[in-house]
Amino acid sequence: MKKIIFIIIGVVITNFTLYSQNEVDALRYSQSFYGGTARAVGMAGAFGALGGEISSLSYNPAGIGIYRRSEFTFTPTFYFNKTSADYLNTTNEDFKYNLNLNNLGLVATYNTKNESGWISVNFGFGYNRMNNFHKNISIEGYNSTGSMTDYFAKLANGHNSDDLNGFNEGLAWESYLIDPDTNNIDEYRYVSAFSNYGELQRKNISSKGSVGEYIFTLGTNYNNMLYLGGTIGIQSVNYTENTEYSETDENNVIPDFNNFIFTQHLKTKGTGFNFKFGAIFRPVDWVRIGAAIHTPTFFDLTDTYSSSISSSFADASKSSQVDSKDGDYNYELTTPFKAVGSIGFVIKKSAIIGIDYEFVDYTLARLRASDYSFRTENNSIETHYQATANIRAGIEYRIGPFSIRAGYGLYGSPYKSDQVNKDAFTTSYSGGFGIKNKDFFFDLAYTYNTSEEKYYLYDPYYVNIKSTNLKSTSSQFLATIGFKF
């Protein structure tokens, strides 16, 4: 009978309650860890005031005004991510590789042949990768105090079994993982089907995809002192996440129960647009001061999703395989605006130093849709997140046609001081070298990023559960081939 009821109600549950878009999604597409050419990455992207680098058009478009000659760049990248998960005194590691295109671009210059005044007008277009989502996470541990079935029961409380969410607790009801609470006089109360605990909990998360930005930039050079530029950015989101959560009674401590597996699939695709405006001022030959403003990125996104539960009991009549329908939902995301201040130094044509300071207020991100207010989710954004700063610094030293580079980046935690992930900042170390002549250049770079955060197998708001400590490191090897003409 449970299965018949579930099939009937599965087609009438409203979309926005199935796979809720929330503050996690807003943060995922609001954070940017700029990629680009090997030269830029080797200096941690600190080109906001230095310019003359196509990657910088994604954070200070005035950099295009520095160009004196046209340029083409192509940057393939090898990416490697490793994540260590510590849960209930058990540590697991997993990793993932990815080959991608980090940058492709062309800058075309038009020199007015004026010795003063408006000296040049330059146009650039291309692609820069802004974020990489390729990651595998493996978590496991024995839990003697609770189960995900408790979480499902809490979600179900207060609802008729006919009205349970067909992507979460409805699946648990149909697979006999939660039961009516016969000891509670309140209507529609539920409990876990387990009489005690000690099960092995496992969760494997596999994600992939990226945020990339297509740039269209126009800039100019006034009197070799003031450089102005503007960029239209079109960002593309492609994100896929597959999770498999399981509980297994390996030690035979839960009567009648063998195991269950809860799988979820999410795919997000969409595009957004933004505008960037910037200026670089050169008061003296060896100093450059840069500033830029980024409007919010206005995304139109579509989620497609599904989930399923398979359960196994000693009583074979209760063992089940229950699948949700395929869901989809269209919504909008507005990311926060950004402000960038930069300073650069050019030392006797043998060295350059760049420092960028980027301000971003994550509380300003907003989710919207025509058929749902997202009031709760947007309140969560304001509750959990804060304004923060990202700092990037880099140096390049030239020896004839050769250059060596180093960089450091610190991306501040977007979480408020009262949140469990208040210290979830990302640190980046980079280096590289290059060679160039009049018409050709070749650069190599390596960057190493580290981050740490707390993660919960399911929502601790509903049930008490220990957090998982996730430590993530990523490495990128980049090679750029470029031509000047």
C-alpha cells in the first residue's frame, strides 16, 4: 500500500520543495578564484594595477589600455584535487583529475599615432575560467548515537504520509526506514525504524564542472598616464553533483536491518552577465594605481535532479527500491558586487610587483523566482555570510628573455564569526617562469590551493550529528602559448 500511495503523490509535489536552492548554491556561484594565463596565475592574479595581461580583463578591464601590440593566448591546464575527510575518528582520502582550458583570448590594438592625448584604443575578447568544481569526497565512520533515518523522521513530522517529499523523507517512508510514532499522541509523528544504532555510515560525493567567463573588453590609453576600460562578462555555469549515502549494519547490532543506500543527482546549468569598469593611473613611471567595480552577475539557472533509496531487511518483504521522478526548476541568482583596489610597481624594467585587494559582501547574494519568494533562503544568506576581502600579491623578475614569478593569495572566509565555518578561508601559493622574444612567448605555472571546512552528512538543525572535517588541496599546472603581432 505504501508504494501505491507514493506513486500517486509523486507527480503533484511542487518543484521548489524537492531540491531546495539555498545559500550553498548562492555561495558556490558567487565565489571566484580567478584563472587565466600561466603568467597571471604564477603571480596569483595580481595584475589589477599592472595590466597588459588578458587575464586581468576579468577583474580590471583598464589593463587592456597598457597593450601596445595585438596578442593571442592559449592556456591548457592540468588540475588535481585531493580531499581528506575526518569523521568519527576515521579518515578517508579521495582525489580527482581534470584537463581543461583555463584561458583563450585575443587583444587587438589600434594606435592613433598621437604622441599625447588619446594614444590607443584596444579591444579584447576571450575566455577565462573563474572556478573549478572537480572534486571527489569520501566520508565514513561508525555512528553509535544516531542515523539519517532520524533526520528523515524529523522532516516527515507534522505531515500526512500522503504529503511527504518524494525526493527525501517520502522515499524513506516507502522503503520502511521510518515508521509512525505510536507512542506520541500528536498526529503525524514519525520515528526511525531502528531500535538502536552502531551502523557504518558512508557518503561519497563526486562533483564536476566550472564557472567560465567570456569577456568582451574595450579600453583606451590617455597620455600614457590614465588607462580606462570596460568589460561585458558572460558567465557560464555547468555543475554536476552525484552523492551516494549508505548505512550498513556490519556488526549486526540493529534487529532486522541490513543496509540502505540513498542516492542523489543534481545538475545545474545556466548563464549570467555582468559589467566591469576600471581605471589605472600612472603618476610616475614606476608606480601604477588601479581601481575597478564589478556589477553583480545576473544568472538564469536550471536545476535538474532525482534521488532514490534502496533498502535491505532480514524480512525480505520490506526490502525496497524506490525512485523519485525527474525534477527540474528554473530560478535566478544575483551575486554580490565587487570592488577591487590595486597597486603595482615597475622596477627598472627588470621586475614588477602587484598587490590586489578585493572587497565582496556575500550577504548581498539573492535567489529569486517567479513562483517562489526565497524569503527563508535569502534570510539564511544574510544570517550565515559576511563581507570579506581577498588579497593577491605577486612578483616577476626578468633576466633577459627569461622571467621567474611567485605569488600568494588569501581568500577570506565568507562565513560570519558565529558560524562553524568562520575560518574557512582559502590560501593560494603559486610560481612559474617564462620565455619571450619579440613575437612569441611561452609560460609555465604551478599553483597550490588549500582550504578547510566543516561538513555535515545531513542537516544538524534537525538532529544532532558530528561534523566532518574536510581538508582540500588542489594543484594546477598551466602552460600558455602566446603570439604578439
